[in-house]
Amino acid sequence: MMALALLALCLGATLIRSASSLPVVHLVPHSHCDAGYQKSFDDYYHSEVQYTLDSMLVALQQRQDRRFVWEEVSYFSVWWAQASQEERQLVTSLVEKGQLEFIGGGWVMHDEADTSVYATLNQMTLGLQFLNETLNVRPRHEWHIDPFGHSIFMAELYSLLGYTSIILNRVPDSVKQQMRAEKSLEFMWRSPFSGREIFTHVLDTHYSTPALPAFLSLEVKVAMLVAICKEKLGWYMTDHVLVPFGNDFAFQNATTDFASMDEIVDAINSNSTAYGLTIRYSTLSEYMDAVLSAGVTFPSRGGDFLAYIACSPCEAALCFASSNPCGVADSFWSGFYTSKPAQKLLSGVQDASLRALETIRALSLFLGNSNVEEALVLAKNTSAIMQHHDAITGTSFTESYNDYNVRLGKALTAGDSVTSFMKAAILCSASPVTYTLSSDSVSVLRGLTEANIAVVVVQNPLPHDMLSYVSVQLPQSVCVQVLDAKMATVGSQVVGSMVYFVVQASAGGMEVYYMKKASCEEQKPIRDLTQFSISNGAIELNFNATNHLAGWSSPASNGSHSVEQEYIQYVERKAFLDFNVCDGTNVYTFVPRLEDTLVLTPKKLHTTITANGPLVWEVTQTLNSYLNNSIRLFKPLSSDFTDQYSNFVEWQTNIGPLPSDNASSLTSSFRTDLSTDSFITYSNGIYPMRRTYNSSVLLQGNTYPLVGGAHFDGASPQTTFSVLARRPMGVTAHGGIMEFMLHRRLPILFDPRGDDDSVMTDSVLLGFVSSGMAQPITMATSMSFTSPPTLHFAILNSSEEWSSGCMTAWSPLQSLPQARSPSHQPLPPSPPPPFQIDTPITDPYFSKMCMFWVWTCWMSTKMSLRWPSGECRANKSTPSLLCDRVINGGLQPQSVDVGAFFKLWDILAIQETTPDYQEVQESFKGDDVTVVLNPLQLRSFVAQIKTNQL
């Protein structure tokens, strides 16, 4: 009886509890609109997205308590361009009332594993500038609910942008279950690079509306939703819970969708005391305001959430039929790091093209030309779209995949065209002759005869002086002699259809070379090899009796090391049902059948020495009909063996199409004599993350994204083995072995995405370097490897035709000390910057015009990097803005004189801003501004200067 009385007392207490003290369920209406997936971006907009935006505006006007959040600025920008003035005013009104909230703010919801810092900043800046200019709105909350795992760089980025929170979803399922049990789904995500933290919310299940079948009665649906929400409340630390209301491309008939939920919301709130909770529509700001004012101290954590493994969304029967709610425990989402490698490579080439275009436009003050502006808009938009989490990842369907390729092709063509135009316009501004330059060396040099000459204009897109090898493809049976601007012979070497030679140019500058037709004196290939070596004077590579790479020695590697390479084919396990992300392999997952692993490298390699100095040493090896490789050494360009060519070997693989008889992935494996079970990858190409190989987890769970580079250290001697790549790929390392994935082909009956029959040629750089310099050398070399110089060609009657009216060199930073030697001899290499961080701030949509500028300041002991970027002005009469970002690439805090570069001009003011330059954080008087930077801390500054000085 006493127990019953206590129960009645408790029930009575519940019944009389006021609604204001009840837990609150925040329904957040949203529509997740992929920027391409099953359909192309344009097809999605015209067939689905525009109806969501149109009907959402109608629905929000029907009830003042309705809310909606919107993420993808790219789609909204298309809608805005077509909207009437009344529709635009309605959007503005709904935003001001708090019914409509823009979240995220990026052009797309970008992937976090395969994207670079450069491309991420580009797409974020595009979106944030658009919202600022059209609506005077700046998001405060990131909504990253669909990327396939989460990078620690996001904590750094969004805290720097001044955001309040990030909402994540795809954390590994085991981690999410543990978070539920510990009530730690909300936490402060700590960046190890600056110590910044940002409040982070992890969705407890998925971003879709809880399943409430339409055929059920209202009473049943109410009871179901209440039960679901009460369970969710038990996983969080406050009396507030976020429940997503929406899904992919949802709310195309928003009035109907809201009406169905309205009756459930009203039914619960009309009897909230009995149900024990209240429910409301909320924006993210409303939810975050409630949670962050609840007086709770949230736990702090660091690290990232890769590799991802998850159940939802998938077939319910497959998810819950067993005790494992994650489907099959070996389906790690580490396959997409490599899927569609040819498109990944093409996207990287387009980003490099964009950097070159931005740099030359900025440094030349080439503003106002409509063709240049249109090409820049196209290039930046294409780069931004490619960062979408179904684009760079290689997970889109055929229509969208083809559309991405078309976009990349158009952007590359337009960018190359205006870059060549600006080269000629800058160098030949005083010439009455208009020259047309082309990057198609084969077509141009086909017109080379003994009576004419070809001009080669080399542009350095890097923010430091450049001295490097370039390669030019020659027409069949054509050989050339390379000359500098003074008609002195430049050392060159023809290997097959390529000619290699050394070029130099100042930071962001240009240099002119010439080519004359010459007799062909190709070296004869050396075949029938056994136990041989090649050496460039710094690196010696030794091959054993079966022609396999066996040894490496160089001053940088602290002696000799054994190293063996193999190509490995992993036959993968297909899902029980096709098109299932829970079980078996697909474009997302990598699920090898380890018992069926094949070593493709034959016992004896068919090997040929195709070049044997004096500039290039090349060994080619043929494995089978779809796989061969070339190994290249280049003559070092420094006497102290500190340059790229003294430290790294180029390993080029020609691959494809892979066989279609099995679903498989192909990797390249290097076994060294260094002993380690941890290795370093670089989050988004910049921030070092140490990975420890977990022997209790399968290979695919120990595979991480390689963006830029990866390396591991040996205990003794202090030597590091490093790999640099031009495009994203999966990588793992343990026991002195580093293995990275090159290609995948997954012929699956009902899922055509993985049947990739592409043929590609791609290179990586491999090196043994001193451990103390591994990080700066890796990152510096990665910068030049992914942003090579641009070359454009034209046929002339003579060199005098060019030199009489055109410049033969252009150094845009004339006010700074130049490193060029008076005798015009090859320069010793400038110490390279430790990081590649370029800043795209061009705003193509409005009258304000911005230019991009990069400049690197290297200090050998501190390793700091800065890059001023941009001159932004509304018109010629207003002051100009130069934007400068500074990052400390060293291991200790350091002081940096921010105003040092700006002192080239008369400074009116300096302000510290967010990385997108949209919000001022602090203003400084004068130009004597010195700040202290912690290791890997990024800070951004804007200087206002007198316009007439540019």
C-alpha cells in the first residue's frame, strides 16, 4: 500500500508540473539538398529545390510559430537571382522575424576528409559573402549532418569564423552509442592547434524525421513521437532536445508537410502536462540559446571522427535483425577517400588553375575585364561545388558525375584561356602586336621549324621564388633546344615524348624561355637488367636481381635504408543486397576479403632504364596490361641537398581500366626498415594528426584520408619516410609499411557508381628525410607539387620579335628585394614555406571587386607564413583593402609584425578580422602591429591603404 501511495504521489507531482518547467522538444525543419548526387545540380534545382524554397516561404506565412533552416547557399543563390522583389522582401522579413534562419553559410555542405584548406576557405567565403551582401546575414551555427566523418579542422575553422556551434551526425556508430550512454552527445570540441573550443552537438540518430507512418491515427502518432522524444531526452544533459524535421530534398510541398506535423504538435501541447513535455518548432539559434543558457558544464574533447562506420540510413530489417545495430562491423567508410580517383585528380588540377588565375589577376591589378571576371566566377564556383560531400568523395551517380566533369572541363578551359590572355597582355602591354598564347604544347610546337622559334611563358603561382623542373610534351618526332631570355642554352633532356628543363621565376612572377627545333638525340633504352642502381648525386636507388626496388641511400635519409614496393589488389566483399551502405563494399566503404588479396607485382619485373642523366634518370616497369610505372630522379638544384630533388623521388603510375570481373581496390605498398606503428596524416592538407594503427580493428578501420602528405618516423636513426600526393587517397601504415590506395572498380549490379573504368596517370613523391624537418619539408614540397608553374606557348619568327615589344620577365613585387642574380644564372632555391594556405576572397557577384595576392615570408628558425590577399574596392575613389593571413608553422609561440608587408603602402588602418574578412575583431592604430601566434594558429588582418598607390 505504501508503494502505491508513493506512486500516486509521484504521478500527482507530474500532473501538476507547470508547462514552463517541462522538457522542451525542438523540432528543426530542414531540407538537405545535395549539390549533385543522383541528379546533377541544375536538374535537382529545377525538379526539386526551387519547389522547396517556394513552398517553404508560403508555409512560414501561414503560422507564426513555424520555423525553417537553410544550409546550401549555392542553391539559394540561383533562387535569389530568379526571385521577384516581393519574394526577396519576404525572405528578408522572415529572417528578421526569426522564422527563417541560414545556417552553415558555405556554398555547399563540404566534405571534411578529402578537401583541402584552400578549397574549403574558397567555398565558405563564397557563401558567407553572398549572404552578407544580399541579406546582411551571417550564420552562427554550422549544420554538417551528412559528410562521411568529421575532421578536427572544423573545430578550428568555425571557431575562427566566430560561430557558436557545430551540429555533426556521422560519427562512428560505436562512438555515438557511447556518447548516448554517457550523455556526451553535446561537448566542447577542442582544436589542438590553437586551443580554441566550439560547442558541438551530435545528432543521436540521423537527420531525418522520426518515422510516423501517415496511415496511423493521430493518437498513435502522438504517442510514438512522445516516446521517441523521451528516449532522446535521456541521452542529453539538459531538458532540451533537438529533433530534425525533414530529410533529403524534403518540404517540396511544405504546407502539407507542416500541416501534418502541426496537428501532432498541437495535440501534445494541448495536454503537455500529461505527456511530460512540450514541443515547438525551432531554428538552431533558438535551440542553442536554450541549451547554452541551461547552466550545464559540458565535457571537452579533441580528435576527429574518422574512419566513419554507421547503420543509418539503411534497410531497417538489415539494421535491426541482429544484435549489432551497425549492420556488419567491418563496413568502414574509408573507400570514398579514393573512389573516382581521376575526378579527384582533375578537381585538384582545377584548384591549381584557380590559384594561378587568382594570383596573376591580383598581382597585375587586372580588374574590370569581363572575360577574366566571368572565368574567375566559373572557376571559383566550380571549385566550390566540387567540395560537396558527394562530389570530391566520388560517391555521386552517373548523371551528376558526368556533370561534375563537364563543369571541371569548362572551368579549366576558361581559366587557361584568360590566364594566357593576361600573360600576353601584361608582358606585351607596350607592343602593337597581339600575341595569342596556348597551353597546348603539342599543337603549337607542331608548327616549329628551323626558320622560326617558340616562346614559352612560365608563370609562378607560388608565394615564393621558384626554381624547379618542368616537363613539356612534344609532338611526335620533334625535339627542341631550350634557351633563356638572353638566348643562352638552358640544360634540357628529352625522355620519350617529354622534354625536361629547369625554370625560375620570382614570387607570383613570370619568366620567358624559348624553344628552337633541334635534332633528336634520345638515349637508347637499357634493357635486360639485373641488379642495377640509378643515382642523381644525392639519392641512389638500388634494384635487386629481379629488378625490384630494394634500397635507398641519401644524405637526407641518414644513410642507407631497405625499401620494397608492391602493388596489391584487394578483392572486396559485395553486399548481400546491392545499394546497401550497411553491408559490404561500395563507393563509400572499403571491405576487402583479406583471404583473396593478390600481389600484382611479378617475381621478376620487366624493367627498362629510359633515361640515364644528366638531368633526369628514369626507370619504367611493366606489370600487366593495365598497370605500369615510371620512377624518376632529377639532378639536385642545391649543393647542400636541401631542395625537393635531393629528398624526393617521383613515382608515376599509369593505371586502368581495372578488370571488371571482381569488385576490387588497388594499392601501392612500400615496406621500409623503419619500425613504427603510428603515422602522420594532415587534416585537410595542413594540420598534422598522429594515427596509431589499432591491431584489433581491420585494415579498413585503420585507413585514413591522405590530403597533401603522410609520413612516419623511425626510432633510430631519426629518419622519416614521407609520401606526397596530388589528389586525395586512402592511406595506412604499420610496422614500417606505408600503403596508399590508387584506384577502385566496383561493378555492382544495381549501383553503377563504383564501376569506374577510368584510365589515369598520376604521380606521388617519396622521400626519406630527417625527422626534425619532416613536417616543414613535407608541407613545403606538397605546396609546389600541387601548384606547378603554368606554361603557355606561341610560334614567333624570332626571339627579337618578342623582346622588341614585350618583357622577358615580370616581377610584380618590384618594391621588395629580388633574389635574381645579375648573371641570370639559376638561383639557389629559396627556403620554401612550411604550409600552403592561399586565400580566395574574390567576390564575383557584386560591384565590389577583390583581387588575390599571395606573398610568403620565410624565417628558417620560426617558419612563419603570411599571404596578403586582395584589393577590394567598391569604386576607384574609395580606399583599398589589402588582406593578410598569418599562420605560425613552428613549434613555439612567436611574434609577427603584421604591418611589415603593408608598409609598402600608406596605411590608413589595420583591423583583425575573421578568416573571411567579413567581421572585424579588433582595430589597431598605425602600422606598427605585432601579434603573438601560437603554433599552427591562424589570424587574419585587413589594411586600408590609399587607392592611388596601386
